[in-house]
Amino acid sequence: MAVAAIVASSIASWPAKRMVDFDQSFYLTIAYDLDRHGVFSNGVWDNVDSTVTAPPAGMFFAPLYPVLIFAAMQVDARFARAVACTVEADHKKRDLDTCEIYPRPMHVIHVLFLTLGILAIAFAGEAIFSSLRVFYLGGFLATAAVAAEADLFSYIMTESVWLSLYSLTLGAFVVALKTWRLRWFVLAGALLGLLCLVRASFLLLGPVLLCLSVIYARRVPPATCGGWARHAAALAVAFAIVITPWLVRNAVSVGKLRFTEEYGSATLVERFAFNAMTAREFLGAFPYCVPAIGPLAVAHLFGADTTRRFEWYEPGSFFYAGRARRIDLVAAHTRLDPIITDLAADEMRRNGWWHLATTVPLAWCGLWVAGVWSLAMLPLFVWACIAAVRRHKTLFLVYAAPALILVGVHAAIANHYPRYNLGLIGPFAVGAAWVISRDRRGDR
């Protein structure tokens, strides 16, 4: 209850935001189409005005979060009216100022998910280190991180739900490896399936978790990890069972037996814009991305324009350049998936080495989740990783690995924004809690 109260009060402390701001319209429009037309569409990413006519079925976005909005609309008529008004205003059918800003049902859902996620982080810390101190301190530190990101969680966007499901998935996974009980592998696989139904990019975690299962099995006594293949298969089967209905739906409604379309291609095209980074911007990114102190130091020493293009809202930023190119390509070719292989090959021929190089500062920038919170947590996390290697705490390294891998993946094929790397909150909080709570005689 205390965790939920802190999370709720933190979200409520931020001013109300128009429900078209940021990426909210992506999900609100799909929920609107579900409610009005019974169609899961591509929302703002198709060429149909769904306030006038039914849109075609789509699969650009994963389904779970728009379905949650749709469910909230069925329960709360006031919220349904606010969503409908906002979407219609976004289509220039009415004045946005006449629309009520009423996100409360989704904020309740966010608080519930975030509370579960924080408890999952604390639970994972206790499972890894067999320590109640880590449970309580890790939970406290994770709560502080969520409170620091409360502004982000106040938007009607996916971060609250996917952070929770990510934390639950990794919590179940570390317990599965620790106990080697089949039911925990099944639970981890099912939770991973739900996570992917929120954001398609988490499909990568399927092979990552399977590989980590094999690696961990080789580092523990054979008697403990006998039959690892059967347990890994149980995870994979549970995952497949959860996502299969969505794949079948796509095959029937869209005509493609795929999880998503255009999503990865659009993201990669926008990432290519960062390859225009200059050497000055490359070097400036390292101090600039350090929360609070970095931007001030760079502005004072080198001038504010040095790293201006890293901010998405700045005209001429990498974000604007990438989006402009994506829009131009869609206008010329209609779809990106058929041409993305040639686009990527051409980009790698021209800028392959620089693309790899720019991944480094983008990954560095992506590490700083929850702003100033990470100023203290990142050094403690590094300390915890070093101590884990020395003390053979392999399970902690396994727990941290997926989030770190995703940081690199996002830097290579997406962007540098820390909001895509919120999965680091768990490893940072647990690692810091362990470093703070352990004494010289050993772990407690």
C-alpha cells in the first residue's frame, strides 16, 4: 500500500497534460477505432480518417496497451468521451479546448502495474542475494526511481505497463534459474509473451533468455540444473502460447502471419539520422548526457549548440531529420518493409563503421534512467557487477544482462532516450541495495 500511495501521489503531482501530447495519440486512436468500429487499426499511422469511416486492420503496434485503454473506456464513460473528443480534435473535427483532460482510469492502471513492478524488483533482489535487506532497500530505491520518472508515467503511454511486465518477467526468470522448477520457467515465458504484446521490440528477449539459461546451467553443478533443455523449452512454449493468438489474428485480419509490420523499419530509418553526427557532437555527448550537471558543463565550456541536435524537440535535431526522411520514404514508396533491406545495405556501405561508432555515445546516453537518481545508482551498479564477478554471484549478472543488451540494441537500431531503457531500474536498484547492505564479513 505504501508503494502504491507513493507512486500515485508522484503521478498526481504533475500537471494534467493534453491527451494529444507526445505519443499518446498513437494508442488513443487505436482504442477509439476499437470502440467505434471494432477494428484494431494502425491508428495515426494509416491514411484513413476513422472519425468518418472504418479504418483497415493494422498491426504496427502491439495490442495490449490499446486494449487496456479500450477496456477503461468501457468501464468509465467520462474517459470514453474524453478519448473520443481528443481523437476527433486531432482529426480537426472539433476544438481541442473543448475536450476534457481526464486520464484518471489509465493512471489507476499505471499505479497498479508500477506497484507490481516495484515489488517484482524487490522480490528479484531477495531471490538473488537471499537477503531481506536487499528486498526492502531495493524496493525503496526502485520506488524512488519510479517517482523520479512520474512525469513520464503520467502520459497515456506504454512505459508503466512494460516496465512492470519486464520486472515481473526477469523476477520470475531469476527464480526459475535459482530453483530450476518448471513452473517458474512457464511463468517467465508467459510474462515475456505479455511483455511483447506491449512492445514488439521485446521479442529479442526470447533468444536472450534462452541463451542465458544455457550459460547459467553450465556454471552451476550438473545435479542442480539437470534437464535444462526441457525447462528452456517450457519457457519457449509458454511464450509461444501467449503470442500465438495475436499472430493468428494478424494472419486472418491483415493477411500476414507476422507479429508487426513497418515498426522496425520506421525505427531503423530514424536511427540512420544519427549517423550525421559530427566528431564534436560525438565527444560532447558523453558529458552532455550526464543528468543535471552535463548540459550545464557542455553549455559553459563548449556552447549550448554543441549538442543541440540530441534534443528531440529542437528544430533540425536528429529526431526531426530521421522522422522527415521516414515521411518522405513513405510518401514515395507507401511502405518501408519492402525497401528496408536495400536502405540498410546502402547505409552500411556508406556509413557502416560510423554507425557502429555512434552506437557508443547513444548507449551511454541511454544508461541514465530516472535522471539524477542514476547519478548515484550507476556507480553502485558497476561496483555491484565487479563484486558479483568476484563473489560468483552469477545470478545477479544474469538479471542485469537483458537490460544492458537492450541498451546496446536501442543505441544500434533506435535512439538514445533513456525512457526505452527503464528496465535498468531493477538491476540498478538491486545492485545498489546489495552494495549498501552487505558487510565486510559477507552477504546477509
